[in-house]
Amino acid sequence: MRITCVCSNRSRGPYRSRGLTTVEFAITASLFFLLMFMVVDYSLASFAKLTMQHAVREGARYAITGQVDLDPQADSNRKRAVIQKIRDHSMGFFDMVTAESDIEVTDIEGTSVSGFGAPGESIVITLNCQWPIFSPFTRAIVSDSHHNFSVHASMRNEEFPGLTP
């Protein structure tokens, strides 16, 4: 007579499969969320860079006219007026990513220019910016806790009368 043992081998299969599925899901979900957080971080950094590029271009367009009507202290300071124009077009990112001291104004050869240049002078406005990395997952992978980027705008000043840079 043959005795066969009906053991619980068949019943262990589904439980083992469920445990394996849980582990696979945990690994896959971790990688998925890591990728998603990295995409969000880099997308925000790209949006900030494009916004600041637009802001510095608008500031340069304002600077070449020699106007000073946007000076917040109303004492006809051209530099403060141009910085205010950049700040107005930065959607609030200006104070997050840069400081007024990080604005460089040079001529086309790279020589520093006082203020925003004289009438007829070509200028290059450069903003050096830092965008923070928000995701702790991304921060753990990259060596720095922020993205560094620079935005530039180059234009030639119009012949505006009577103003000094």
C-alpha cells in the first residue's frame, strides 16, 4: 500500500508568491518614485532657469533705454531700476536663486562695466543662480544640494541723453 502525504506544499506556493510580489513591488516602486522625484526636481530647476533667463532679458531690454522710472526709492538710480525690472519679471524666483551682488555687467570683451553701461555701449548682463534640490532622494544621489546655473542677456545701449551709468 502506498501512502501519499498530502502536505501543505501546495498551500505554501501562493504565500511565497505573494511575498515575492511584495518585495518586487517595493523595489520597483522605490525606483519609480526615485525617478519621479528626480524628474520633478530637474523640471523645477529648468523652469526656474527659463524664468530667470526671461527676467534678465527683460531687464536688459529696460537697461538699454536708460530709463530710471522703476527705481523703488525714486531717486533715479538706474541700477536699482534695472534690478527692479528683473525682479518684476522673475515670478518671485529672484530672491530664491540669486542676490543683487551676483549680477555681473560686462562689455562684450568681458571687462566689467560700471552700472549698466554708457549710451551706445554693448553690455552683457549675467546672473549667477543657485536652485535648491528639494527631494531628499535626489540630494542623496547628487553631490551638491543645489543646481548652479547662469543666465545672460546681451544688448547695445541706445543713445539716451544725459544719464550716467
